[in-house]
Amino acid sequence: MKKSNATKLIFAGTLVVGLGLYPSKSEGKEDLKSVTETIYIESVYALPGTIAPNVYNETNGLIETNELTKEEYYKKRDSINTQNDNDRTETSLRAMSTTLSENNDGSYSIRQQINWNSQPSNRNEDIIGVGVDNLAVTRGSESGSQQWIDALGNTGSEQYGESANWDRSGQGYGYSFNLLPTGNRGITEVVHFLSFDAELNNSSALNVSAYGQYAHLQESLSVTPSFSLSGASFSVSTVADWEYHPNTHASLSVN
């Protein structure tokens, strides 16, 4: 699929970073320069059975996955979010955004964000991660969370700390989690976050890079997946039916 132009992801509706789940930079850190890439996709499934508004039925099989422009994405999202209780969707809408920033103290910050705007019927396990090149992650700086909003404006959140299923390799961070909330409610948006800091580990490097990764389990299994991140490489060793979002790539030159 052809990648869209890099663009900053704008939150939909009333779901905003202001809920406080997306951590701010450590005291004293400020951006010197920053780059973001966002990729928008739709995955089209066979006509669904009776699930619920905003929920697509993965058991009917994936037909195709298409990359969308930002404008196409939000047009389709708005159409789905205004459907009534008798409507059903067979389209998954998802956007992934990766931001790489150089800070004023010479360190780097990596931020990953995933927006679901129509919900999968299988919610047992997903994986979010970012691999890095020419950077070493800073242990203890990692943070993960998800938040959601339903058609009535009710919101919820979950944070992921030390007890989560993390991969903390030297070339990236990631964790697995269950999509929340469980059940087929009228959820209009779910957003996942991952953030961590890193330091330059190659004095001769011309560029530093961050590669956003995401995998969704498309079958109803109760598993704790084994996975690894290393630069642009992302692998899941747990045998199952995984759907992979096209990876994002944010890169900065080293001055």
C-alpha cells in the first residue's frame, strides 16, 4: 500500500489528550525538532451478522485493506459514527501516528498513538510497539494507556505499568493488552498510547528513526503473546490470526 503524506493526527470528537493519559515530557525537556507520520487504513470484512452499531464482525473474513487519506478517513468515520441502532458496519477504521522528537537536553522522546473508530468483535489481545534505530531506550521512561468514549459521551481509561506484558529490548518498547471495554457497546472511539525516551547510541549516525508497529488478534483466543521489536523489525511468535497495521516511520537528522 502507498503511504500517505506524514501528518499530525487530530483527535476525533471529544476524546482528547487532556484526559491526562498521554504523559507530558519530563521537567526541563522541550522539543528542538519533531516529526510525525500517520497512516490511516480501512479493513473491509464480509457483511456482518448482528453485532452492534460501530462493531464489525471479524468472523466473516477480511476482504481487503486500503490506505486512506486523512480526508477520506474522517469522512468515513463521521458516516459510521452517525449510524442508527439498526445499522451495522463491515469496515474497520484505524489510524496510527508515531512522533519522534529531539529534546533540548540531547535526548529523544517517542510517542505512539492508535485510534480505532469502528470496533472489532474480538478484543482479547493487541500489541502496540515502537522500534528504534541508532537510539537506546531509557528504562523506566515507558508509559502505556488506552481511553475510550461511547455514543453517550461516557469515557473510561486504563494504564499499563510494570505488570503489563512488555517487550523492553534495547531497540524498542512495546506491550500487549486487551481492547477495552469488553462487550459490544456503542463505542465510538478507542485510543491507545505508548511513550518512552531514548538516547543516541551511535556517535557516527546521520539519522535516528522510530518505527511504529501494531498487531490485532482477529480470533477469539485467550493468549499472552510473545513478540519482539528491533528497529524496523516486528515479530509475533504466538501462532494466531494477526492483522498488522502498516508500520509508520519517523526520522530525524543528527546535527
